[in-house]
Amino acid sequence: MEHGSISHGAVKTEEEHRRDICTAGRWIHERGYVASTDGNISVRLGPDRILISATAMCKSMMEPDDLIIVDREGRRVSGMRQPSSELAMHLLIYRLRPDVNAVCHAHPPTATGYAAAGVPLDKPILCELVIGLGRIPVAPYGAPGTPELSAEMEPFVQGHDAILMANHGVVTYGPDLLTAFLRMETTEHFAHVSLVTELLGKQVLLSGRDVEKLEAARARYGAGAQSAAPAAPADSARSEAGPTERVTLTRRDLEALIDEAVRRDRTLR
Ligand SMILES: [Zn+2]
């Protein structure tokens, strides 16, 4: 099962979850989303049981028995190895998001470049992203494996399903592991497209009206987090933001736009 696939089915056995984590591990390594032994993946097995990858293991080389089960406090329940050093971040996300059952952390190079530059992926340049993930923020830096990392991330977890971690990488999550993985892929793909527009020196932003329509679609699809869509330009026409052009929007305008978007998202749900 070199490439494998993540199993379907509403209720999976623990063995299936173990195999799924190994498959997702191969995917993130083979796609270059992690190097060496970086990255970590987990699945919520039950209210007090999390299955997580081990520390210091190449994600392509994990076997089902290499995974560790911990309780909600992070205490090891079973497994021979040590759980990932980013366990606390996974536990934080499960604690704050009862709808989340899988977490994926990696360092995909383009999105991680944005994270290292402190630039959020929050411009409405791709319709699919507005529908799928809304805006992707940058959480301030916290040293890996420390409470500081979780503290910096905490304010972003509720409102987003993908977060750039400053000077570090990306974390994505969702109702199941396939969704969490696909959100990682979408984030990296969007970062790549975004970078190309930067290289071209020009971005055509979707209009406020277009973003509104996409948001309505997003609400209908029942996207995970109630994340505001990327802020559109204040006028309803498309705007072209070249390297020297600015889209003028006061902070109050921007906040009003975001509030309105969040409110609309909630009403439509
Ligand atoms: Zn990392």
C-alpha cells in the first residue's frame, strides 16, 4: 500500500484511523509539505482519546503501530513511542473545536514562506478559496512545542480552519482526516497562486458583490469555521491592486465589512 487512500465510511475502526494517519503522512512527505521528520497528524478517536503521530519519525515511514494514543490532557494511554512535540497544539484545537476530528501540521514551502514573511493569505483573488477556507491568518510566533505556541494560536482557532504559524508552518483541521489534509493542500495551492500574482505585480481582487455571493455559497456548503471571507475592496467594482496601488479602506470600513460578513454567514447557516 505505497500510496493508499484514506478510507471512507462514517464510523471507522481504530485500525482504519491508524492506517489513514500513515497514508496522510506519506502524502504530506511525498508532496514536499514536510522535510525530514517534520510535521504531525492526529485524529480524535473519542471524547478522551487522541491518536497522534510520534516525534522524530519521517512521515513517509510510519507504521500503524508507531502511533500513540493520549487522553485529553496529553497523557500517553498506549504506544511505544513519544507523541509529537506539537501535541499541545493538537489538544488545544480539539478542546476549542468540538466539530474537529483531525489535525494536520506541516511546513509546505510556499505557505510557510508567507508565514515567515508574516503575510496572511487573506485577499479575495480565488473564488474557490473564499468558499472553502475564507481568510487564512498568521498566528504570531511561538517556539515549537511550548505553551507560548498554543497561547499565540488560541485566538485564531475558532474562526478559521487553516492557520499560518509565523516563522514555522501551517496547521489545518476538519471533521475528518481527509478534509484536514485537503485543507493543507488547498492552503499551499492558494499560497502558490498568490505568489504568482505577486511575481506578476498585479492582483485583480474579486468585487464585494462577488465575495458576497461566494459567502452565501460558503454558508450553504456549511464550511467548518465561521471565518470571514477575505475582505473585498470597498466599492463593488473589481479593483486592480498593483505593487504601487493601494486599495483604500479605513479600519472602520474593514471592520464593518467583516462584521457584516460574519453576521450574514451566521444568518444563512
Ligand atoms: Zn512544525
